[in-house]
Amino acid sequence: TYASQAWGAGEYQSIGVFGQRTLVLLTCTVNVPLALLWINAEAILRSLGQAPDVSAQAGLYAQIRLPGQFAAAIVCVLQKLLVAIGETRALLVVNVVCSVATFALLFALIAGLGLGLEGAAIALSASDVLSAVLLIVAARRSTGCRKCWGGWTIACLREWPSFLRLALPSLLMVCCEEWSWDIVTFLAGLCTTANGGARVPQRRILAAQGWLSGILNVFYAFCYAIGRGTGTVVGNALGAMQPVRARLAALSGAGICSVTMCAVCGTLVASRGVWSLIIEDTPEAGSGDVGSGGDSTPSIGTVLAELVPYTAIFVWADGMQMALTGAITGAGAQAVTTPVLVLSYWVLGLPLGSVWAFLQPALGLLGVWLGMILAVYLHMLTYLGICFGRPCLPFGINWEAAAQDAQERVGSGQQAAPQPVGCTNSEPVVPSVVPLPQLVDE
């Protein structure tokens, strides 16, 4: 929010201060407490009823991932700043290099050295450190970043209250969603059936949930990119005092994401039968499970084929909310979102999903997913109202007021760009009087 609006307003030096302030806050309020939590992950999971072997492996994995978590704070700040100033090509190169390096490390440590889960944790931590180093190099070479960087300054320790008024709602936005998926994984580990039918070993349920989460993350990348772009353009427009253009950017982002996710979901449903063909189960000795060659219980691939259509239903709404989240973040309206997320996921989605999974009608993993589908559609529809419901909805974004807030936030004294005669906030007309600053310095 701060960075994109400051870039649009031409307040370049303040972007570097925002970045420093964010890094200090992330380290003190996120990384240090999270390190304490991860160090004790095994004991916490055991106390919550998870199997001892699963708890031990999860605890070891968390401890190995700790160095990567601190590097991820640097990655998070630099990625946000590069996107906010339009330096996306450098970010693309870094992400491609790190993706290739991650794959190579995973293959070498898991398949080559046989390190298993520990190898995966080492590879991912090394990838985070590599990403941080490459992004620092990219930022130093970037003309836009050099324009924004005035060196380390004590100013990053000032004005925390105003910064936290935006940062805390943003943190709660992320936590409400991310923690809900941690609960979903936990509930999946307690399920004994995929859809209320035959019993399925819990290891297979967890494996199927892992595959579903991976599928979700792959397709989430499309809407995530659209949401990031939408947030940047909206923030730049508001910083340049162009509220109509900001609203149009939000509407365009939602439209593009809707079409994209329709294609993605269609592909996902059409290919659902592939999973039972490409995934084979290898039962452990003495486990009592039978592999996919002589099934006495549904295989992982069969469970996936049954649940993928429900995942597709979820993916469409999740993609839409991601684009709308970008617009809300660009407008600095995060404060209104926290009650929406708490109600959608924690009051309705997760409790109802638990009831449907374990009590009535005891649908197992499908019940958990139905709860999340309910949550994400309520989430998405409310975000539509926040972005475009003004003046009918009092909690909707007032785009003219958001532009004025952006000027106060970054300390700019620009006046609003003149609008065409008869233009209101509900008319998506792009003004041509004050152009947006160029997003990428050639």
C-alpha cells in the first residue's frame, strides 16, 4: 500500500524508509516469535493429538526451515517493493533462477542423497537464502530502487503507529487465511474417510490433502499475479490522485481473473481422471494398506479424482478474492477485511466443515472442503461489495476519499486529477489529464 502509493505520488525516498520499517517489524514481531514456536513444534503437535512419528518429523522439518524464514523476510520486503515500482522483469528472472535451483536441490538431496524430509527442508531453506541474495543484487542494479534508497536511517523507527494501522489489518488478513489452511491440514489428519464412503488410511488422507494443496497452489499463482498487478496499479493511481482510474483498474483485475480462473477450473475438472493413473500407493510393511494394484481401500489417486471437482469450485472464488484483495490493499482499505475473514473462515467455514466431516453427515475430508468452499464464497462476495458496493454499502471503498488518504499517507500535496464532466465514481472513465508516472525505468 505505502510503496505503490508513494511511487504514484513521486515520493521515492519514502519507499526506502517504508521497506526498512517493514523489515524491522517482520524480524521483531514475526520471525522471532515464530522461531520459538517452530523450535517447540513437536511438543505442541503431540499435545494436540497428532501421531508421535508425524509430530517428530514436523518438528524436525520446522527447525531446519528456521534460517530460511529469516531470509524470507528480506525476500518479502524486496518483492513487494520491486512490484510496487514496476520492476517485475528482474523479479521474474530471480524467481525463475530460484525455482530451477530449488528443483535441483530437492532432486539432489532427496533422490540423490536420500535425505527425505530433512533434505526437502534444507533445499527450501537454501532456496530462500539464495532468493534473498539475488533480490538484493537486483535491487542494487535497479534504477528505480536506487532512486528510492537513501541509506539506512533512524526514520524507520518512527511513525510506527500510522504504519501499524495498515500493517496489522494486513497481517490479520494473511493470518486468517493461512492459519485456516493449517487447521484444514490438521483436520485432514483426523479424517478416516474421503467422502463418507469406505474407510481410508489416515496417511492416504493426508497425502491426498497434500496433493490438493499443491494443485491449489499451482493454480493460485495465476490469480496471485493478477492480484499483485491490480494492487500496484490501484496504488499508483491513487498516489497520482486518479480515483476513477484506480476503480477501473480494480474492475479490470476482477474481470481478467474471472475469465482466467474459468479456464483454469475447466482444465482442472477435465483432467481429474488423470490422478488415479499417475499416482500409485506404496504401502508400508505391516501397515495393512493395500496399494493401487490390489485395492482394499481407495488409493490416493482415487481420492484425488473424487475431490478435484470440489477443489475447482473453491479455486474460482479463491482466484477472484485474490484479485479483489489486491485492489483493497492498493487502496489501503485493509481494516474492513478482518471481520470478513474471521466470520467467513473461523466462525462459519471451519466449524461447519468440522461438523460435516466428523458428525453429520460425516463426509470426512469432503466435509472439510465444503466448509472452506462456503467460507471462500462468502469472502469473495463481501470483497466485491467492498470494492464496488459504494454508495449502497457503507463499508465499500470511497475511491475519492482513498485518493485523499493516499496523499496524506505519503505526505504529497497533489490535487485530484480533473474528471470529465458528469463523471462519478460509478462511471469507469479513464481520465487523460494527469498520466500515471512510468512504472518501469528503462
